[in-house]
Amino acid sequence: MNRITIRLRGERALFRNLAIPGSDVADGNMAGRTRAAKGLIGNMLGIWRDFDDRENFDLAPMLEQWFEHHSAFVEAIRYQAAETRIVNQHRYKNPGGYMKPGESGPKPLTYHWNVCMEIELTLDDSGRRELAEAVRAPVGTPYLGQSNCMAQVHLLEDN
């Protein structure tokens, strides 16, 4: 098995804290969030989601198959954010959402700023070569969570 480490840096990130339903609060506990790491890797590979399936917005079965085919496993996720900022922004709503009392103005969003995230994986040799190539020339644009902030991607370890 081979090991590969990918570093992603970004101005801001919003990996939602799923323990607070409906919130826009950034989660700094990324250690067990392999789904987020797989999504970032799938985005670089160009297989993170099935765009023809308009009902299911989960990870694409092709991505899960890629991980299984290459015996890929996320060993570690290291996540650091220099600071947390609260920014008032309008949430995405349907027209009815603007008619509810107290829902028409901007809502606070908690972002992490100056983010560094490292994903360490073990996988077979062909998967390592494919992923290393995708890191050097990503098919999709890797965003740090739901913040629409592009990440700078670096290959730290490739052996």
C-alpha cells in the first residue's frame, strides 16, 4: 500500500457543524469527517457527484467504487483554522421564505478563515498515480466545504 498526503489551503471554509440542525456554524472537528475528505478527493477526480441524479446529492456511487477499487482509506485529517469570523449574509431561500416573520434579513454565518487541511490516505499504486495526477491538474475545483472558497492544493507526500 502507498501513502499520499494532500494539503488544501483556503481563505475561508464552512464545513457545517451537523450537530446543530439548520445552522451555518463552521465545524473545526474534522477528524472523523471522512465524507468531506472523500468529497474533496472526488471533486479533484471529477467523480464527486452524479449530476444527472436530481434527487440524491450525496457522494456519487462512482466515488465510493473508486475508493473500494483502489483500497483507498482516509488515515487522517488534520484541520487548522487561524480564526473564526461571523459574517452576516442572506441565506438561500425560496420566495415563501422571505414572507416568514424574522426571516427576511441577513443571517449570521460562522466561517473559519486562513484554513489549512491535510488529508492522508493509503491506497494501491494505480490509485496513488491517478490521485497524484488529479492533485496536480484537478478535473473539478476543490472548495472548502460550503463556502465557495477555492482551495490551493499541494501534494505533500507521494510514496
